[in-house]
Amino acid sequence: MKTPRGTRPNARIDVATIPAGIVGLGLMGRSIATCLLASGHPVVAITSTPAKIQAARRHVLALLKELQKEGLLKEDPRRVLDRLTVSSGYAALAGAGIVVESIIESVEAKKKVIRAVEEVVSPDALLGSNTSAIPVTILQDGALHPERILGLHWAEPAHVTRFMEIICGNQTLPERAERAMALAARWGKEPSLLRRDIRGFITNRCMYALLREAFHLVDSGYATVEDVDRSLRNDFGYWILFAGVFRFMDLTGIPAYAAVMKDLNPELNNSSEVPALMRKVVDSGARGVSNAKGFYSYTPAQARRWEKLFLTFTYEVRALAQKYPADIGNRKR
């Protein structure tokens, strides 16, 4: 497809006039619904488990109250919740101007949802798939209107983080990408646009390259899990929020990186296999803090504390990042 132009967010969009839909009310679906509601959209949420509708509403209300407590929501959370309709039938999405699919990471399941949504929404409605790695072009295959389907890659908690990647499939029209970028800005995001479709997008491709090398260092006996985490926290962790990788090289001297790449790149791990440590941990039944068992040992109380600390940290990092503009200076090369 042609490179979308003019994708600067349009702050004049009135989201209150754009009904939004969300399919899937799992952990991330509830967080996305909260983000859309807090931004001003009336929201219709579709769930396949009607028995959990009231529980989902209570969870969204709790997230809205959390936003209000942090100063990120000026309205009464209960009034905001009044804009949420939860249904088990796709017909409820008929008036939606944008629908976000947020179900399991399965091509077949996602395409099934897309087909069901397309049967009831207007041809002009945007369809966004919240996927971490599936190429959008695959999801467009067989769709009624593939030109309006995009990837919308959110980060959890979606109602707090400013991250979003908008991914164009091979058939996505540039003007649809522009509209998605404008909406994302109204959701409080600083969206990145992938003009060409690629598995994993930006952050996951970079993160999994880092994970592969981290596992290699541990599996090969060079360092422990604790040592790797300590180094990454105290190096990457302090600068990447401020600068990203390319700006950081500008700040710290580009030629040195070229010299290191020449000798180091050939020695970096390039295995296509799941690392041995990862297989061992997964086979043990570990899911992380959700079942108090992971790369580290936790008591149930410690696991809950880490979850709470992570949420607190997320709000604090958001506030810190907003003090430092990301768009000072334009790239000329």
C-alpha cells in the first residue's frame, strides 16, 4: 500500500459522537473498554459469557475510579459507566463507528469475530484487531471490507499506558490509518504507525530479540536471571523511556555503536527455538504472579504486592514521561 500521509492526530474529533465497540471482556478487553469510556465514547461491549456481565461492569467501574483517583478522569465514574452497554449479541454493534476485537491470539477466532462484526456494522466503520503479533494482512483475507481493518496493538493496562501501535495490512486504505491515528490521540495515546505489515510489529520484534539474548545468557551460564534483570533495569530501564534507541545513540555518540556492532552482532544468539529455561518454567505450570509461580518465587501475598506495585509504577511512569516531550527535533535523513 502507499505510505499514509498526514497522519498527525486530529484533536478536533468529537469522540462523544462516535459509538465504539469492543469484542471480548477479558483482562485487556475490560481495560480497553475503560480507555474508550474515559475518552468520551459511548461503548458497546460484546462478551460470550453473559453470566459475567455484571462482574465486567464492576471491574470497569473499579478501573474508572482508579483513573479518577489518579487525576486522569474528571467525570463521575458512575456517570461514565452509564455509557457502557454490555451484550452477548453482535447486533448491538450496529451503530458503532469503530470496533476493537480483543479476544484470544488465534487467527481463526479473530477472523470469525471480524466476519460477525462486518455483518452488522456500516462499511465505513473502522475494525481494529488487538493482536500482539498476527500480521493484519492475514486477518484481512476474506473480509467484506478489508480496507478498513487495522491492527491496534495496546499495552496493558490499556487505560493507563500511552503506547499504541497502529498497523496497516496490505489492503488498508491510508485514510483509514489516518483516522485511527487521530482517534488514538483522543484516547490519550502517542501512537506509532506501521506503514507495512510485519509479524510482531515494532515493540514485540525488539522485545523478543532482547528476550532471546537474555535467555541465551542465562541458559549458557554467563549470568543468572537476577543478574540479567538487574543490568537491564539499571541501564535500559533508566534511558529508554526518555529517548528510545535512535535518540539515545544521538545523545551518546553514534560511531561507537557502529564499531561495537561490527564485532558483537556476529556473536549474538540467533536461535529459532524456544529457550530451554522458558520450556522448563512453562512445563512446571508457572504463569507468573497470577499463580505466584514464575522465574522468581512468590508467596501469594508477595505476588499480589508485585501486581499492586506494577500498577502504581505505571501511573508514576506515565506522569514522568509526559514531562519530557518526545518530538523535539525532526529527523532529516
